[in-house]
Amino acid sequence: MNARYILIADDEPHMRRLLEIMLHKMGHTVFAACDGQEALELALKNPVDLVITDMRMPRMDGITLLSRLREEGLDVPVIVITAHGTVESAVDAMKRGASDYLLRPFDLDALELAIERVLGSAEITRQNAFLREELNRGWEGFVGASGSMQAVYTQIRQVAPSRATVMITGETGTGKELAARAIHAASPRHDKLFVPINCAAIPAEMLESELFGHEKGAFTGAVKERIGKFELANGGTLFLDEITEMPMALQAKLLRVLQEGTLERLGSNRSITLDLRIIAASNRDPREAIRDGRLREDLFYRLNVFSLALPPLRERKEDIPGLVAHFAAKHGRAGSAPLAGPGLHEHLASYAWPGNVRELENMVERALVLAGDGVLRPAHFSFDAVPSIAASQVQTDDALPSGPMNEVVEALERRLIEDALSRSEGNKTRAAAMLGISERTLWYKLKKFRSVEDG
């Protein structure tokens, strides 16, 4: 059993000292209080994994302490110990949220078993809550028998059994999270949690708390303790999607965690030992991100022990018929009736698919609505709303600008963004999809262009 922080509350000095000695021998760190009021103050100031409290104490008894802990937002498990046990008092303690109930006298083995049971149950409850959230998201496996996808499957089978960190690259919508989940599912950690976090979807000021967790009162608005994604994934796999969107200062902290294998929650000096696998992903070329100052080079080398590149849909168009059938079944079109009308697959193969498999799924779902019970036809798939954008498609009568390479690249980048915004009628979400970048990246570049113009 891992060492934990345990708070004991008992008004009898002899019993308090006995519990301290027993818990120290088990390897735990102990906080001791002479009554419920002192115990509550200690719990609010220190990290606590478990509370062991006497039932009867001056100033504040064990039942009141239990209630006050819940009122303060502390979901820490509580074991109640008393020499005055009755069925009624046991039922009352359990109704108020006690995790276990022991009668004096007790021995070391009984206490140790109770601690293991309660802490184990708390961990299972935490994991089940997370798994319920994951189940609501749903997950489908890879679909595709093309040569490029067979190579991906082979690489996943090769790296999954190892402890190596993995860097997955690929355009938006190619299935980077699916690949990460597949690696986890085929690894020795498959019975532990797979915890994904999208670094581009969470505001920078909240991302650190999401990753590292925080203690109550660590900052304004921290009304209760929070377990971060690192702790949640301990023993399993943490998937850091869009790693190049993580602020550079936070990348430095991430690197330290990878190097030392420990972390501290915000507002705490307690060091937590980690045993987890890191899989990172980006829709950018990591080396370009390094040159652009968006990814630390030392962090890249830590993450890029094994690299996995996912092919865009336009490079595996032979997989489109199977994907269409898969998404049609997923969205309610089952049975043996014909699905695709004449010329459908040729029509779909003529498109560049800037949003990749994710875009195809969205279009199939829309087409099913339009087709009703009929077959899917080319007319049900309109490509005008989200056209493909490439540098060669930008219409301009001007020759390439001259000057330093970084200025030329910036000028072309600006043209591409302006063209995408024009085609999408100012819709930044659609423009980002056309360009194959995240919406957050598009906002960043627009802000950068405005600052240059203002300067």
C-alpha cells in the first residue's frame, strides 16, 4: 500500500499516541488532533487522504467533524472509531458519509485492513466516475485496410508492450486519440485508466490546474481540492493532445515531471510519485513548432522516443467505402439494403478532405438525414461549405514576395488565412478546418497580425 497522509482525531492522549505509532509503522504521514475542531483546521490546511476519528470528543465530536468536512467540500474518506458503539450510532455515521466503523479495542491488523479497504474503495470510486465520463464520449476502433493503415497497425503493435513515450503526428481529424487509445489497450497498463486532455481546448490559466491538480485555497476560486490528470492517470496512460498548444512555461514543468517522475499539486509541498505512460500528439510538424518557438526542443526529445505518423484521408482514399459503411451503421443505418448509389465513391474520392475522417463522419451523418431511407448519392455530399485550401490555390496576381524567408512565409500564411476567412464568410471554425489548424492557433495568428499592423 502506498504511503498516505492520514489525520487522526482523538481526545485521549494515550490512544492518539498509539494510533500515531501504528500508522508510522505502516509508512504513513500522520497529523494528530485532540478534538474535531482542531482536526477540521488541520484538514483545511494540509493534504489529507484519510481521516480516523473518535466518536466522542470535546468542542466537536466525530459525527459533526464528518458533516463539517463535507460542508467544506472535502470528500476525504472517514473511519469512525469508538468504544461506545451501537447500531444506531453506526447507521448515523454511515448516513453522514463515514466509510467504515471500528469498535475499541482493535488490533493493528484490523486497522490496517480497514485502511486498505477504505482507500481502495475511494480509488475505485474516483476511477469509476472518470470511466462513466469516458463511456459517455464513446469510442470506435480504426477502420481501414489500406497499406498505410496496415503500417500504422504494425507500429502500434510494436510500441504498445513497451514503456516508451510516444509522439503521434497527423492532421486534424486523422484519429490521433484513437491511436493513443489503441496503444493503451494493447499495453500492460490496459486495466488502468487512459486519461486524455486536449491542451488546445483548455484556457492556459486553467491548464496547469487540470494537469497537476490543486489544494483547496491554492488560488481564488479553488473552493475544494482537485485531483489533476497526472494523478488520475497514475498507473495508466496520460494522453496530451495538441502538445504544441501548451504554454512554454507549462512545458518546462511537464519536462520536470517526466524527468523526476514526481509532481506537486498547486498549493501543496507534498511530492507525489508517478508511474504512468505519456503519449503526446500534435497536428503540427514538431520540428517546425520548435523553430516557431511553440515547442521546447528538450521536451520534444523526451516525448519522441517512438514516433507515429497518421496518414491523411486523401492519401488512403481506398478506405472511404469502408468508412462510409462504418459511419452509416454508427448513425443508425443498419441492414443489408444497398447504401451507396452510383458514382458515390468516385465523388467522395475527388475531394481533398481537409478535415479528414472526422469531416467524413460529419458529412455521412448529414447525408443520411437528406437521403432518408434511400441510398446515399453524390448530391447528398456538398463540398462547397468546406473547400480544401492549399498554397497553390490562393488566387493572386502578385509574384512571390521577396525578402528573408521568415517574412515570405509570414506573408503567404497571411494570404492563406485571409482566403480561408473569405471562403468561410468569416466563420473562424470553418476557416481553421480548411487550413488544417486548431481554432486557437487561428486566433493566435490573427492576434499576431493585428499587433504587427498596430505596431
